[in-house]
Amino acid sequence: MIHKSIIIIGGGPVGMSLALLLSEQGKNVTILDQGLSKNNDGRILALSYASFDIIGKWLNHKSSQIRTPINTVQISHNGLGVSQIKAEALNLDSLGFTIKYSDVCEQLLAEVRSRSNIQLVIADVTRAVDGNGYAYVEYQDGINKHLLTCDLLIMAEGGKLLQNIAKKINHDYEEQAVIFHIKTKEKHNNIAYERFAKNGPLVLLPYNKHYVVVWSLKNELASQVVYDEKYLTEMLDKEFTNRLGGATIIDKPISFPLKLVQTKQKFFKRMVVVGNSAQTVHPVSAQGLNLGLRDVMALADLLSNDKEINLKNLVNYDSLRNMDSNAVIGFTHLLATKLESQNFMMKHLRGAGLIGLSNLPVLQNFIARSLIFGV
């Protein structure tokens, strides 16, 4: 049995960013991950301006060539009412960026490997247990089983390891996010679109010279369109992309189920949950990773008060993060469940709200800043 100071389970952007911040504080960190190479992961991340500010210093000069700025977000629905949020109105160079998940992970991993006080372990974690005196982790690498104890256990990825953690919210949207890339006749001009469509919230994110589409659809319809690209294209053009000259799907659509999950607490005895381990939110407005990176900043800031692990510094972690996470969860859940309604009255209220926002720039910019920088 080997004892560690800090163990982070999960080597994605949240786990590696936290490890790097703690490394800069002079702390020793061990990262456990099933496989740190993410080269085969084709996901595209939407990083807010503030999130990119957190991790941008670890991305090399090539990142400017592989990320796409989002300068405007246009919000609309299938009726009257359009609202636009522009970076210049917020005195920002951009609202955020899209960048390939594997590119972010590759560059963060290179930085992690350069730190002598960060240890990487490729492992299948089978058990993670909180405790008073210490936390412990069981894992396998091949046929060998290992046991580690630690002063602080941070869950950046949980999955089955956190099944028994008490949940404040555990809601199934009975939807799937259908994700695919499209080309349109018109250039994207660094504009992202959020459309409250007839069949479900639709997001178009500019990436490279095309768009990444995230469409939240009911399970039955989602299962149908991932195998029927012609029908998916017809739906998309009819709902929105005809105005962009029509869409051409350029890769195979994929889908994943949508759930809203929030743990009752984030700090336990010697365990902290961050990112998707603490909350999983609806992809409308692309807030999941950005919320997780704000978890990282708050936790690292609390731990910076002492070189060694002082659990007393973490007692306020829940209260510090609850306002932000509750606000994001409430906002995205409202967008995902109420504003997509096809009820006649709701459609008119939604349109009136969008028109109202466009005529109230102070309120519109306040909402935008809250989503970019947190509450």
C-alpha cells in the first residue's frame, strides 16, 4: 500500500487542469486515468472566454491555428423574436472558442508530463472510498491490483464509482443529443446559433470552416435520424439551415442520452467531486465543461492557502460553488424544458422574451457575462 498526497481520478481537461494548478502550488499530484491518449476522440469543445483564460496558458502557439473564435451568439425560435449577443458589447475579443477535445487533451498532457510533481498512472479504477483518516483507491493495470491511500481524493470523472453518492437531482430528459458536422453555402463568420426548434433545442457552433451541430431530440426521433442522414438534413434545412444556403452533413451523426444530475454535496470527508462528477447538465448553451473549469479554479484557490493539505480550507467549497452550479442548472433546465414547448402561449411568451432581451442590452449582457464568468 502506497500513500499519496492528492489523487485525481480522471485525465480529461478538468482533471489535468486541476493537476497543473496544484502543481504550480508545489503540491504532489497523482492522476489515474484509463487511457490518457484522446487522439480518437472527435468531440468539439465550446470554451467560454473565461474557460480559455484558465487553460490557454498551457496550450502552445499552435492552439491559435486550431481553435475557432465565437464572436456572436444569435438566439431565435420558430416564430418572431431574435436576440444577439456580441463580444464587442461585453468588451471582449471573443465570447469563446471551439476547439477539438483531443487537441486540448494532447497539449495539457504534454504540460502535465513536464511536471516532476505530477505522476500519471494508466489504470482501471475499481473502487474509490472516502474516509476520516485517509481516502483510498483500488485499481488494476492489466492483471495486477493495487491500493493507494491519500490525504485528498478528487473525482474529476466518476461514472460507476459515484453511483451510490446521494443526488440532489437525477432527472432523465428522455432525449438524446445528436451531434454531427455540417457545411453550409454561407460562411459561418464566427457566429454561433441557438435555436429553440420545433423538435428540440438546436445549437450550431462555428468550427474551422464548418459547423458542429448539437440537436437535442426525443429518444425515438434521435434513434431514427442517426441512421437516416437524408431525413436529418431535411429536418435541419426546414428548421434553420435553409437560411444559410442549406446543409450538407460531413460526418456520421452520433448521439448520447441527456440527463440532469447534481450531487447533494461536493466536499465529503476527504473527497471532492468536480466537473461532471458533481453535475451533468443539458448541452443547451454549452455550459458543462465551463462550469467544471470554474469548479477547478475555486478548489485550487482554496487549496492554495497551505502547501500541505488542510481540509479546513475546503469546508466552504460547497457554498462557494452552489450558487454558480444552481444558476447554470436552473437556466439550462429552463431552456431545455420550458422554452422548447410548442404550446401556443409559451411560443408567444418565448418570442416576447427574446424581443425583450434584444431591447434590454444591460440585462442581456448581464446574462451573457454570468454564463461566461460564472455567478
